[in-house]
Amino acid sequence: MNRLVFSAVLLLVSAGGAYAQWESDEWLERPVDDATFASYLDFFAYDREVPFEVRSLSSVDEEGIRLERLTFTSTPGVTVHAEYHTASTAGPDRPHVILVHGGIRPGKASMRPIAEFLVRRGFAVLAIDMLYFGERDTGFLGSFSEADKHERLYNRQSTYLQWVIQLVQDVGRSFDLLTDHFGADPEHIGYVGFSRGAQAGFVAVAADGRFSAAAHLYGGHFDRSETGHLAAACPANYIGRIAPAPLWILNGNFDGDYDRERSVEPLVRHAGEPLEMHWVDTGHQFPRQEDLARMADWLVEALD
């Protein structure tokens, strides 16, 4: 065996060994008690009296859907870039969804197909950029490779906790924006998260406590390359506290990022009721049309 082939084989063996030793933590086995959980909520508190300072950047109507690009103030000194999708002739009585993307450079723009799908099913959708992604790219994540994101953010425990805290606050302020600025009914607002937006979304939905329903697509406890996070950022300490709001989850049987047996099933067993868990024969990918239709059917009933 020549040196190049030997090196390639060694890399594969090493990668397989790392995969077999999928990281976990104590909270996946036993989530924190109620008193400890209550102490985490102080991290996510924010001043709801801070002015939104909404700026409409552009608005376009195409094929019956209006897309408004806007910014608003979340917490002092923090500006969120968002897209508000609704039917061109829609009134304020539609159910609303806050939509959060996965950990890819384009941020909210990558979620437009889901937003448009939901608008055609009768929803209005506010899609936001997470910090460091999309139009909130500060250069912090550099190349946006998986190695880069994990080294700089996901596996730096204190940094990641602060990032999760900001996301929870941004989601809370998005909820406030929908009710105060767009006239949404607070009893008819749901959350939809994809990939990292699903993983961190378990925290956001439970910590906020106001959502009437939540759908999580291709998320889990740890992804393939994570090595650990602090208890206050661990979805295992939150998923069971989303109830009594109904929870809908979709994952792939062949997902190499969020493994069924090691990342998803051990997390979901802590979920409360009502819960719908769906497994599909896919990897880690953008949801198929039939899966979006199934989610939309559920959201129509959950947010009715």
C-alpha cells in the first residue's frame, strides 16, 4: 500500500472512530430540575419597552406574495434583519409563524421556499437572521465551513451560550414585533426552525413560553461535530418544557449530522405531549414538498 492510500485509509478509520464516539452529556440522560431551569430564564430576560425602530428596506409583490425586507432593534445595540412574507391581499387575522434558518451563510434567505409555501397555506411568516448569519454576518465565522463554525462558535461553550441567549431574545422580540407592529393575534403564533434553528429553537420556544405551536425540522441534541455545551444551552433541558404547546418534529433516518439513535431519539424521549414525531428516509437536507405539506396541515390545525 502506497503512502497516499495508507493516509486516506487512516483518515477514514479516524473519522469512523470519531463518529462512533458521538458526544453526549449528563442532561441528555437527566434534564435539570424545575428550580434550576427557572434560574436559566433570567439569562433570556429583555426589556420589552425598548423601541423597535422598524426600518422598511424594500417591499415587492410577486405571484400574490408580498415580501418586505426590514430591520428592527432587538436588545439595545442589536439590530435584526428580517423578511416578512404574507399574501398581497391578506389582512392581519392570519396565523403567524416565526421562521429560523439553519447554520448556513445565507441565513433567512435560504428559508424563502418554506416561507412562500406557508403563505400559500394561509400563514404570514417572519423569517429572521441569526447572529453571524445572513445580513448579520460580522466576519466572525470566516469561511462558514463546518470546522470553522464549530471551532469558533458551536464548541466554544461560553460563546455559544451567549449566542443562544441572543437568539432567544431575538425570537422573543420577533414575537413582540408581530403583535405590536403587524397586529398578529398572540394566541395564533407558531415557531418553525430548521437544523441549527431547530436545535436552538427547542431552547427558544421553551424559554419564551408564548408560542401556540412549534415545528422543528432536522434538529437534535448535538450535531456530528459538537463536543459539548453548557446546561443553559442544552436542548435536553428545554424540550420537555415546551408542553402544553403542541410540538411537531421531522428528522431523517439517514441524517449524518443529527443521528437518529444518538442525537434525536434520546432528546425526543424527554418531550411532553402533545407530540408528533415523523421519520423520513432522507439525510440532512432541505425538507421535501410532501413533508412541508404535512407540517403545514399540522400547523393549520394547531394554530386554528
